[in-house]
Amino acid sequence: MTAIDVRGAEYAANREAMLAKLADLEAEHAKALAGGGEKYRARHRDRGKLLARERVELLLDPDTPFLELSPLAAWGSDYPVGASMVTGIGVVAGVECVITANDPTVRGGASNPWTLKKALRANEIAFANRLPCISLVESGGADLPSQKEIFIPGGALFRDLTRLSAAGIPTIAVVFGNSTAGGAYVPGMSDHVIMIEERSKVFLGGPPLVKMATGEESDDESLGGARMHARTSGLADYFAVDEPDALRQARRVVARLNWRKAHPAPPHPVVPPRHDPEELLGIVPGDLRTPFDPREVIARIVDGVDGADGADASDGSDGSGGSGFDEFKPLYGPSLVTAWARLAGYPLGVLANAQGVLFSEESQKAAQFIQLANQRDVPLLFLHNTTGYMVGKEYEQGGIVKHGSMMINAVSNSRVPHLSVLLGASYGAGHYGMCGRAYDPRFLFAWPSAKSAVMGPQQLAGVLSIVARQSAAANGQPYDDEADAALRSMVEQQIESESLPMFLSGRLYDDGVIDPRDTRTVLGLCLSAIHTAPVEGARGGFGVFRM
């Protein structure tokens, strides 16, 4: 049963606010899709080359989805939105793979600091989920004006490739153009390398650098062309005649990997949610100070009930909200909903903030729920809408520090895969307890309605005002109320802008800002990818719980 009135004024207002945010999001995504702009896209095409996303599309199995990751990387910085690279997860020859593709229409595919962060995040996802990694390479190397931010941390890219290989996770490089200087080590350290006749150029130093360093005269082909590497150096394992042929050969390489998922497909039938995911647009209020029931969100993203469950949740009387989830401790710690469910057929434990604030009871309930999920090897989904842990004398004396720490301890030491979605507020230590970025969720996404910071803008500005007022009083100085009002306004605006999802996504604090209606699809793709690696919970080792 649902309490959402899709014909009501409140629902309509929430939906309108969400659609406005989605329109803003689409405009920013369009900047990433545009790459270096029409001039450089046209120049690239005139050279007979495919664009980065076209290469990805030809690589993927027909009619299969591509989960693009970090599309807003570098948003709000001096670098183009998207960070001159496409990354994501897609199916190649029936195998889920992490794919990275340089965008050569943006400064020749040169890597800036955000490109590096985005590539490292893709490698992290490949390693954690044991997904083969395919690099579609065309890059002039580091963006030299920003080398001070790239050179030293950039070595991790090559370290990652060797560690993936050492862990038995296949790495494949398809070279479409230049792969020079440090970039030459991407094919150099990949398990399989495909190069294209008269297109691929792989060398540590191009002809001008060789001339400066040694005085030797050389040309691109003899120094690092595909034919030379296929016949002489042996760097190229496969020799392609053009880009489509290179992508065809990459698909054949993946088909011959004999790659298998650690877990078979789930045995349960996939039953659509009982309630329409389209309705997710009108659930979260435009003003996050207005509470909403997260059960309404859960009911629209998890699998519905089928006869095999042995229950009929059509009236919601079992605590399932009319869809296929069963609440754990529904009467205890009601500000946090904990529930067992399935999504895309996979078992799932869900933790969702109900009224924003986490009290001692919610913290203890969460810790127990996380332990149970680890006992049963069940992945966990965290749905954020929290202002943090409760403060005040009564709550401090009641042990909120101990109990909040217990929840964070459980999250920190849990070994089952975690997924996080920021629906609304995600402030303070509540962000940590709900498995924020610092707690290594396998994937973390945000809705356009989300906000995240150390605390809300008004609260933070108010704290600074109180401290300044007390300092003035302690020094016997008068307090300038007019200056205080200006300071509070400035701080509120700054914190508000820095807590918005596009700002945070630009810094790769999440893996993307998604349309609420796509949440189920996105999480289903993530759960499938996660089950390529073994899903095993902690059977102990949670550290000391302060009781």
C-alpha cells in the first residue's frame, strides 16, 4: 500500500522541482557529450576516426546497456566537463567489463588531473569487482601545463594495470592513435594489445624528443608504428586494418578469455516493483527539511513479490509497503528503515533514513543489521537522507557517541559489497555511518535532489556566528550585527553551492548523478557486476563495539 497521491498538489510540486533539476543535469551532461566542441569533433571525423563513445558502442554487445561512470568529472574546474575520458561498465562478448576511452577531441586526449582521478576510479572498480579492463587509447600523454598535479600520482595508473594482471583480471589495450611518453606504458603493461595500421603510434619519445635527446632522425612509423610493433618489437599482439577491425578483434580477445562470474545468475525470478518507478520523481520534496517516507522509494526500486516468496504483500500489512521487502525491527529505531529485499533477483539488505536524524536506537539497529547481512553474504544498499547523529545533553548522556561509533565500526568492517544512493541530505557523521565515499562503497550515486556537507548551510553559518559573538564578548568588544548578517549570508551561499550534487560529482565524490527513475536499472547493473567477484561477508573482525 502506498501513501503517495500522484494527483495531489504536494506530489506535483515535488515532481516539478525534480524535473527542473533533471533539466539542469541534462545540460551539464551535454557538455561532456560535446567533448572538445564541434570544431574538433569535425576535425577528428575528417581524419576518418570514430568518436570515443562511438568506439565504446561498437565494442559493446548489440542492444546492451552501458553504465557510464563519473560523466561530470571536472565540473566546476578549469577543465572540460567529463575530463576528456569516458569510463563505464558494459557487456563485451557476454562478459561485463570496465571500459575506459580517451576523448581525443579534447586537447588530443591529453590527461589532466581529473582525467587521472577518473581513470584511477575505473581501475578501482575493475579490481574490486574482478571485471576485465579494456582501454581504448588515444592520448598525447599528460596535459603538460598541469604536469605538477599529474606526474607523481599518475604512476598509480601503471601500478594498477600490473596489479590487475597479477590478480588474474584481464587487461586489454586497443590503440587508436598516439600513446606516447608515459601513455606508452598503458599498452606496455596490458595483457593484450591491439594496434591499427597507420594509426597507432606508441613510443616513449616522439621524433622531436628523440632528435633533441640523441640527435637521431626518425619518423613515426619506424619509431612506434603499428606495423613495427607487430613485426619487430612484439608489443602489438594483434594487427588491425582500421578501427572497426580493431574493435572486432577486441571482442574476439574477450570471447577467448574463458572468463566466468564467481556467482551464477540469481535463481529467483525478477519481478517488477509493485509501484511505478516513474513516481519516484514526486517523492523527495524540493525543500529537504520536509521529511519523506523512504519506504515509498524502496517500494519502487526493489523486486515485487512473487508466489515463490510465500507471501502476498498487496496491502502492505507485512511491513513491506506493498512491495517485496520485509522490514527488520520496524518498531525500534524508526528513524532508520532496515529491510530485506531482492533487486534484479539478487538478495539485498536496505538501510534508509526515515526522519533525517540518527539516534542511539537507530545506530544499534543498523550495527546488528549489518552483522546479519555479513553472516548471510547479502550486499547492502544505503539510501541517504540524514542530517547526522542527534546532539544534545540527553543524547550525549544516553551514549550517542558510543552508539554512532558502533554503526560506523560495523560499516567500516563489513565485507559484503555496499551500494550507496544519496536521495536527500547526507550531512555530518551520518554520511559516514551511511557508507559515504570514504567508506569505499562499491558504487555511490546521487539524485539531483541530494546535498552533502559537514552540516546544513544555515547550521554551519549559525555556528560560526555564535563563535564570533562569544569571542567578541570575551574580549569586551561590541558585536557588529550587520557584518554578522553579511557573513552568514555569504557562508550559507558558499556551503549551499558546495553541497550540491554536480559540485560533488565533479570531484568524483560519487560515480554519477542519476535520474531517480533509473535507480533500479543502475543498481541492477551494479549488482550484476558485483557478483563477478565472490560476495563474502565478515564472520567477525568488527573490532570492539563500545556497549
